[in-house]
Amino acid sequence: MQALHLAIPEVVLFTPKFFGDDRGFFFESFIQTAFEEATGLKRSFIQDNHSKSQRGVLRGLHYQLNPMAQGKLVRVIQGEVFDVAVDIRKNSPTFGKWVGEILSAENRKQLWIPEGFAHGFLTLSETAEFVYKTTNIYSPSSERAIMWNDPDLAIDWPIENQPLLSGKDEKAALLKNAEVF
Ligand SMILES: Cc1cn([C@H]2C[C@H](O)[C@@H](COP(=O)(O)OP(=O)(O)O[C@H]3O[C@@H](C)C(=O)[C@@H](O)[C@H]3O)O2)c(=O)[nH]c1=O
């Protein structure tokens, strides 16, 4: 498992070692010790989620407030997305900064998004299936969303038209008005 710290170093990009043969392929999709070594964190993942989206769907930017904050280890098992993590920890030197990576079934990359970050993704393929592990359970009352196109974030989404959003995400807050960490 290869691990790369991104421009916001708490966000880590994992690339599993891949074994292809005549039958198909094999890879280890999660190794607790590799995760702990790369992040320096001890975490228990207690929920797995799976969603499917059509092209142009943008989900985000989502987070849950403390004490229900979630770290997320995310990947794509069909299709391709542009995945974004935004640092929303007020006392962080990278507060308000974002990092983005293409995650696809083909590149098998996984992104670790720690607690204290908002997360979202844009679907680039016809459909994309997105799976992720979380360090905390779902808590609708702790859930918050920041606007995908907040000018203070200036995320460079690879999209020309308006994305498809949920009703909830259409009403998301701007970072300057949002309850953060
Ligand atoms: C996230 C979630 C949703 N749900 C339900 C609530 C709702 O009826 C339906 C769809 O929920 P949402 O519209 O919030 O799903 P979605 O927009 O896919 O939300 C997800 O977006 C990405 C970007 C994240 O980072 C995730 O943490 C999560 O917030 O599923 C659960 O039961 N458990 C969960 O853990």
C-alpha cells in the first residue's frame, strides 16, 4: 500500500498494490497497520457506505460536527469522480484550503479525509459507485453542508455546467456562516 501526503498533509492518498492475472485481479483494499503508519492515527472504522451517482452529480460538501465528526476513507469501485477535502478547522494553518484528486475504479486510489474536514465529490463518468468507511456513525442532527461553489473556497471542479445537487446541498451554507471545528 503506497501512501502519499497531499498539500494538506493530514489528507492521505492510498494506492493499493495491484495483482492482475488471467483470472482477473486481487488487491488488499484496507490494511489497518498501513493506515496507522501513514496517518499516525489509531482509528476504528465502524460504518461502511455505498452510493451510486449519475454523471454531473455533486454530493457535498458534507461533515458532521463533534462529537459525531467522521473520518472517511473513500474510494470508487465503478466509474470516476473528482473528490475534494476542505480543511474547516478554525485553528489550522490550512483552514479554508482544499485538495482534490481523481478517484476511479481504474486507478483504485483511496483518500483519507480526517475529522475536521468537509468532503464532496463530482461524478465524471456516466455513473459512479462510491464506497467509504467512516470512524463514526451517521448522525442527521450533527450533519452540516457547505456550498460546493463557495467563492471563498474557489474549488476548481472539472465541470462547465451546473452540477446535479440534492435539495439539502442546494441550501448549503457558505463557509463564513457555517458552524465548523
Ligand atoms: C450519509 C447517510 C445517509 N443516509 C440516508 C439519509 C438520506 O435519506 C439518504 C441520502 O443521504 P444524503 O443525501 O445525505 O447522501 P449523500 O449526499 O451521499 O451524503 C454523503 O455525501 C458524501 C459527500 C459524504 O461525505 C458522506 O459523509 C455523506 O454526507 O440516505 C443514511 O441512512 N446513512 C448515512 O450514513
